[in-house]
Amino acid sequence: MFCTKCGHKNKINANFCSKCGSKLNIIIEHDLTPKKEVKKSMSLEKIFQVISVPLGIVLFAVARISLRTLFKYWFNNS
């Protein structure tokens, strides 16, 4: 436990700082260390979600154009 006034490390169960004598507030050691920003890599599931929407739109457009062309061909030749 660290003193908020002087920064001295005290025993965990201490109520007062052993260096400056001020009352201790509960501060855990890992709270004082600067947090490093961690880059998270995209999971395969997230990549699939990002790619599947545009890919679905493109496939739908290609299928629609292909069917329209096919129907025009059938109706013009029958």
C-alpha cells in the first residue's frame, strides 16, 4: 500500500504511513503503474464479419445482373 502524500510503500494492513505519518487510503500497487496500450489483433470472427457484408452485397449485385441478362436472352430467343 502506498502513501498518497509522500509515495512511501507501507505494509498492507497499515493505517498510517510509516514515513510521514499521514492516514493511508487504500491504493493498490498495480493502480499506480502506467497502463500500456495493447493493440488487439482482429480475431478471425471479426475479420469474417467485416468482409462478409461487402462481399454479400457484391455477390447479390452480380447474381442480379446475371439473372437479368439470362432472362433477357431467354425471352428474346423464344
